Amino acid sequence: QSGFFRIVRKPNYAAEQMIWVSFFLFSIAAQKEVASIWNWSAIGSVLLVLLFQGSGWFTEKITMAKYPSYKDYVKRVPLYIPSMLDNWLKLKQE
């Protein structure tokens, strides 16, 4: 694999989830009351992250059924969160 797909299996999904979590964090920073970290944007962020989690698991199941060699890729590359140690070792080998 090359590019982002060498680091995580679903880079688009991972980036989209990070964007929604970032929106939530910005909404906390924009609040006048710092005491509360919950606001209405938390609902949207949580629901969208759950949607992408479900979609990711669903597409993983379909892909594994369609391509038997995908299981080797699954063992080597994490789904959403990259393993920094593995990536550092891969770069060092090149």
C-alpha cells in the first residue's frame, strides 16, 4: 500500500471524524461558560462519529468477504488511528 492507506485503512473516515470532533472542541472554546464542556454540538459530533464507525465496520465486513487477501492488510494497518511506532519503524527501514 502507499500514501495514506499505508498508515490507516480508512483515511477519509478518520479525517471526517477528526473534523467533527474539532468542531465540537471549537464550540467549547467559543462558549462564555467554561465550566461546562457539553453543548448542543456534542450531539451532532457523537452521532456522526458513530455513523462513521458503523459505516467503517460495515465496509470492512464487505471487503473481507470480497477479497480474502484483505485480512493480511487488516493485520498490518490499523482502521482509524495510526500506530506511531509502526510508522516510525517503516520510515526508518526505507
